[in-house]
Amino acid sequence: MPHATTSPISVHKIEPRHGSSFDFGAEIRGADLENITDIDAEVIINALYTNQVVLFKNQQNLSPKAQYELTRLFDPTATGYGHGKTLDAKRSILHPDLKTIPHQPQVQVIGNGFLEDFEGLKNITLKHPHHRTFHRDAISDEDDRENTRFYRWHIDAALYELEPPKVTSLLAVKVPKTEYQTLRYDDGTGDELKLSRGSTAFVSSYKMFGLLSDDDKEFARTTKVQYAPHPYIWMSGSKSRSDGLGLVSEGRELPTSQLPPIDPSKIKILPMCWKNPVTGELALQVHPSAVQALHLFDGTIIDDLAEVRDIVHRLQRPGIAPELVYAVDWEEGDMALFNNRGVLHTVTGSFKPEEVRVFRQCNMAASEGVVGPDE
Ligand SMILES: [Fe+2]
């Protein structure tokens, strides 16, 4: 790394639009991401962990290699993609959404439409995930162009064998600009949100924790979450709640006999709260679709799936209220980095096949486990 004693970088908080009150997100200006000095790195790392989502504008010319290096600043010994090779499994629900860049395999291409040639990938067709493929009840065809849902609130993580990535980067390479959509929660609350088509929505899991009652905070601090083995295959027959925050319990998860071999030592049992490495704050950090059981402080294990999901949903739902959602209205060249251990995020929107949209995503399975509340 080049050496310098001062950094030209400045950090500017995102101002929520009228009616919103989310308290995270920042734009970082003045960074040369192809030539990051030690001191720049320090400023960027600090900005990320105090703002959770940071945005760099005009990065369309950044190479996949530089994107990889930027992402790796947060975990210099991490090297492999966050899902490892697990996405190769055709039955994984993530399989159709991601294409790997051959010369930089930690970087994936996601988006919509046909591309003749992109970073060595030839004649590929990308498909923006549509909620109708995942939600139990979809918005009607007639209302579909103007309305959307949160597709799936999640953490980027394999949640089996590999450690959850610390940071994910997302570069908007090509963004079709169309009209705003209304995002409907359709969960009986009447909640909705106006956002630009295809916005990525983020919520702060620190806020989510902060909103809990004292009893629930205590429960969250002392409970561990067990994830299903091969979770994205396990859940492949299941359907989501309309708010994208976890699955409906209809007994459609695959039985163990239909999963790849399970090594019990690779099953993830993680704290429900993860500590921010800079601020020390606790995030209520649960992947709501992949959760299988809860381990309480007294040794009780709750493994009734419907009950587990209801508990997690009750704890998480206040944190996705419309005013708390930061919906990134992408412009070409935007590079977002987010604290994957401190936010949940989701795709929104739907596109026609001819609306071409291209993003590059990068994250790495972490070199160390998450930090729980007592560590
Ligand atoms: Fe993601």
C-alpha cells in the first residue's frame, strides 16, 4: 500500500427523505479506490463500521480486482467467495441469481437481461429475482408493474461451514431508470414505502436491537440461533411471508434425506446478537429464512419451526418499519459497501426482460467467526 499521513477522504451522512428516520448510511468522497493508502483504509473501515452502509460515486471504471481488494480491506486474510462452492448446487435457491466472473471468482454478476460479453462471461442472461417466485402470495399481475415487495431480507452468508462475510460490496454497472414503485408489506399493517425501481433496501440491525423491550433484549443477548444445514437447499420448497422477513411454515422444507451429506461439525449455531467491532453496539442479526432452532440460556432448545419463526419475526419486524428503511436509489457507478454483520438487506422491484441491469457483488467467507455479546 502507498503511504500517506493524511487522507483526502471525507464522510457525509445520508440525509433521509421526508418521513424517513433511518440513522445510518454515508457517502464517502475523495477516495481513489485503485490506490488506497493505509490511512485511507483506516478512514474507510471506520466509516463503514460507524455508518453500516457507505457509498462511493462514479466507480464504473473500477476493475473487479480492485473491488475484490477493497472488500478484502475488512478481512485481509479472507480469500474465497462467501458461499464457497455451495452455489454450484443446482437446487440452491441462490443458484439462478449469481454468475461468477471467471478471472475474479470472488466477484459475482447479478442483474437483469441479456449480455453478450461482460468480464469474460459470454451470452449470459441475468434475471432480477421476482417476489412471485418466492413469496407464498404474490402481487397480482395487474398491479405488478407499479408495486413491489421486499424480496428476501437476509445476511450474505452460507450459514453452513463458512463464516459470515464481514462486508459485501455492490457496484452498479448498468441501471435502467424507470418510474418509482410502491413497496407493499401486505402483512395486514397497511405499511408501504415509495422507492425507485430496483432499489436495494437496508435496515440497521443495531436499530432493530435497540427497539426491543428490556426483556426481549435480554432474550436476544442470551439466545443462540441454529441454522439449517445446507440452508438454501433445505428451504428450496418453502415460501416467504409477504414482508420478505422469513418463511411461512407449511412443512415444505426438505428432509435431511434429500439434502447433501451433513457434517454436524459444520452446522452453525451463532449468537442472536453480533457486536460491532468499532462501536461495540449489538446488532440483532438473524437470517430469518435460514433459522431452524433457538437455544435458550437455560439449555432449552426450541425446534418447532413455526414457533421459532414467529419468535424471530416478532423481534425483527419493528426494525423494518418503512421509516427505518434506507432504500438505495442506484445510479451507474455507485459502489456500496455494507457491514454484513450489522444490517439486513433485500432486493426489491421487478424488471422487464429488455430492461438491462448489471451489478457486481463481492464478499468473502470471513477468516473468523462473529463476535457475540459477551466476547
Ligand atoms: Fe445479498
